[in-house]
Amino acid sequence: MPGGVSLPAYLSGSSSSPPRSPHPAPPSGFSSFFAPNPSHTSGPSRHRVFRPTRRDILLCLLTLFLSYLLFHPSDHSLPPRRNSRPKPSASDISTSGSLKTGEDGRIGFADRLSGVTKWGSLFSGGGGSGSGEAYDHDDESSLSCAVGSLAHEKTFGESVQTHGFIKAPALGDGDAEDEGEDSSDAVVADGDGEDDENDTLDGSATVLKGFQPGWTLVDKLYLYNGSFYVVTDDREQWPELRLMTSTGLPANGDPGNEEAREPKGNEILFITPAHAAKLWGHRVYQMDGTTWLFNDGQFIDHYYHFVAELLMGTWRTYCSLDPDITAAGETSLPPPKRIWFLHQAVNEWRDRPRFNSLVLFALFPSVSILYPEDFADMAVMTASTRPKAFVFERALLADRSAAFRGQWTAPTSRTVASALQVGKTSRWWWEPIRRQILRYSGVSEDVIARNLEGYGSIDPAMLGAVNTHGVAVGDSGIKAGLSIGAGLDTVEPLAPPGTYTPIVTYISRQKSRRHLTPESHDNLVSALQRRAQKANFELIIVEAEHMTKEEQVALAARTTIMLGVHGNGLTHLVWMPATPRSAVIEMFFKGGFARDYQWTAHALGIRHFAFQHDQFFTAPNLPNVDYPEGFQGEQITVDGEKVADVIEARLAGRL
């Protein structure tokens, strides 16, 4: 070359690579991504050249991409606007109004990723629409998520908005109302005409959704100064006050007790919308969701009365809002947001074994519980120089004394008997409750589904009756289209009889105050053991006090026939599947009889047999209710062979 200068071999083309150091390079954090060529060349210049592969390049890009997601100041880091929350798009909402979920009930992975950032903004630099537009700080729809908020949950600002009869004043104008409000010109919220005024008032009126004595279901029930308020222009369309509520005092035989339980007139007050507008103006605060109000004055701390009367009646009344509950317990009803015990303190509604609290919180994990002290606080809060009210978005009022004044409860002594007449519902109305308690107790789905062999909550005594068209219907099937009970449409069973071995559960009370004589107990056990081999059923004898609550519920779920002396343990029948073979056998002192478990069993579709020693009764042929001396004692007797005969006949479909 000119000047006698010779080029290095790797520049002159004689070598395909630059010189390498003769010494191995020290380990580097990048060595796993960029591995050097193992060949070495000595020379005056020592350079190191990396040769990344396609995989290395892809890994680098992925690293940059993830870094962008984590550290880029995207829209989710922006503060949310006041009183705003994210609004899911139409594609994120199912037809039921909830966020779309997978088959397992979980929110999809892609939906979770959407909470990290707007995918379109990665490439457009805009607000997430993919159109390249700049982020709009004033457009709340561009917020990908609101800091601290949950799906379907109101923000703090939304939760304290007033829901009164007039438009709330602008900030700084509140003092204008100190001298009172004139409803004639204050009720207009969004318009100047009379129609706008009427619409505003009508939209705040109380609506009766369902009623039978002792069970009242309403929308927009107001609470002010220690009283409930119904806002209506038509008082005549509402039930008599004494059929809705009472003073809540316990019932007893004392002179004057019945009169003392009659309402005084201030428990529920009726006012017009115009009066409400003048009284409260815009100062009405909404308690969202459904509230259950329990005005019962006694027996709430008893497992049977709490679950098989109060809870069952409340749920049945509530189910009048959903006529399409499925056999699998699927319902559109939301759970109650709060339950208010109007007469019981924190420990006065709990039974000694604590079944009441287990059932309540297993069913409604998010429910809030309120007590009389809370009612007293709100009475003081609302009755101020500037009256204000709270409004229940939806409320269900249960009142034991009021139920006994109706035509359904008085002859049966069961408050829930009135609830069964509220509106129309599915024959599977009890399944959401039963199935949830069984799942909470660890019962398998195949056992839970045994209810499909039956007809749902239909009185089995009516299955053998003749309907109004003269069509005879037996336990083996129900004629299509036959209607049994108030608003209950019946169809054929959804599953054939199961092939599992039936279980007969004897709940022994031999260590309780009311039990069989030792001789009768031994006779019964021997007869059942012999018959179990002959009739091919499994006999389980238990003392419930030695089992956990979940074990007791799980056993009831597997039980085909339950028997025991009249007592609280038979309450577990509410968790049994109602099938053509199901039955409850209750043993009484001679001449004694009570309707408690008989009525409950038949209301849920389970046949009941009452034994008085060697005689048994079943609906519609029942003895008179009676509590003779010895009813609560230890001298109860029964003929074990006769009991075994009934069990064998029932399992064989002959009885």
C-alpha cells in the first residue's frame, strides 16, 4: 500500500474477525445473554465484539417492555377525579350486569392486565384508545382504575350524596335553608314545570313490594326521630299498621300483654311526599342495598326459631322478588347488606351452641349487624334543628306479633306460614340457603344435588291429594302444570332416585332433660339395627353434643330419614334433601304433640311422622297440639318395631 503501511489482517479481508484477547474475559452479568466467540486472536489492538442472537434481542425488548409497564407514568398513577370512579366498558359487562368471569367464576387474566395500563397507549402515546390522541385529564372514562376503589363499590363522595326531595344547595348556600323550606317551590330538582315537580316527589315515594301479616317488603323506607316513615300519597293502599308491626314486646299469658304488644302508632308513620320535602328537604342519606329489620321480641336466641322461623320466613319473603331460582340454588337476589336487631343486644340473638351465628355469617360473610343502640343513636342524629333522615334502599320488616294477627300464622303457630304466602316464587326457593350451608360445611356436590330427586319445597301431604280439576296426584309423580301452594309451579323431578345407600340418623337425647326411657331407647336401637340389615340402610346413632357444628350439618345433608325425640336437634332437617324417600320421625310423650318440626318439614317438602308410643300420625291426619304433664320429662316411650316398620315402608315407597 502507499507509504508502505500494511493494514491489519482483519481490515484487509484476510481475517473474518478482529483480534481477541488471549486471556479469558471475566464473568459478566451479561454473559448469559451475550456469549463471546470462543476463538482468540493476538494483535496490537484488543477489542471485544458481542454478537447477539435473535433470542438475545427478543429478551432485551421484553425487558424494556416490562420496564415500561412498571415505571412509565401511565394513567393509573394519576389521581382520580373527585366523586368519580372507573366505569367498565360494555364489553366488560355480562348480561347480568357483573364483570365478566371465566367458567370457574374468576375474573379473566386479560381483564386483570387491563388494570395495569391501557394497551393502546403503549404504541400511540395517547390515552389508551389506540388512536394516538393525547390523554384527557378531564375525561374520567380515560382513567384505567381509581386508586383504592373496588369493582361495583361507591366512592366516599358518592356514598354520602343526599337523596332527598329537593336539589341539594350549592356549596356555600347551605345557610339559606336555616329558616325552613317551602315545599311549594323547593321540590323542583331539574325542571320548572309541574310535571318535573311531581316526578321528583314520586321518585322518592315508598313502594310496597310484598306483604303478608308480619312480613313487609318495601323500597325506600325512611328512618327519622326513632320511627320508620312511609312516604305515600295513598295511605289506603297500605296494610293496617297492626299487621305490619308491633311494640316488639315478648308474648306471654300475663293480663294485658296482648294489648301491650299492639303498635302505639309511632312505630311506622305515613306522610305525603310534599310533607317529606318540607320536613327533610334534600337532607336524606341513603343506606344502600337491602336491610333486614327484625322486630321479634322473643325466641331469637333459639336455633329452631332463628333458622326455621325468622331466617326461613325472611328469605321466603325476599324470594318473592325472584321467581326463577333454580334447583341448583342460583338466584339473582343480592345478599342483605345489613341486618338490624331492633330488640336484641350483641349476645341476645346467639344460641348457646352458636349455630345462629354460624348460619348467618356462613350465608352472608359481608353483612353488617346493627343493634338497638344504633337505632337510638340515629334517632338523636336525625332529630336536630335541621331534620334529616336515612332511607333504606330496600327493607324487609319481620314482626312476630304482627304475623300472629294474620290468617296463616294463627292456626299453625308458625310465623313463617304467613311468609309462604308472599308473592310468587320458585319451588326451589330454599336451595340457595341450604346449598351454601352445606358447602361451608364441606359437603360434596353429589350429595348436595340429591334434592334433584324431589319436588322442591312442596308440602308432601298435597302430593297425594286431588287437585281442583279432580286429578289424583301421588308421590310417584306430579302432573304437569299442576299448581300446589301459593304461586308454586310444579314439574317432574329433575333426577331419578339415587343408587346410594340411604342413611337413617337417630339423634339420641339420652343425656338431655327430655328423652326416652332407657328401656325404650335400647328397644329402639335393637329394632333399627336388625331392620338396617333387612332393608339395606345405614344406621347412624349420634349425640349431637359430641360433634362439631359442621359435622352435624354434613350428616344431615346425607340423611334420608331423621328421627329423634321432640327437640332442637331436629332443626337440622332444614339441611336435608327433600326426596320422595326423605322423612322426619318425631317421638312424643303419650298424648303430646307440637307442630314445630312437622310444619317445617312439610314446608320444605319432607314427610313427617309423629309417634306417640305405638301410634303414628302424618298430615293431613294430625293430633291436636297438646303439652301434657310429662311432655318435657324422661318417661317418653316408643315401640321400636313400629318405628322400624315405618322406616322400611317409607324407603320402599309404600308410605
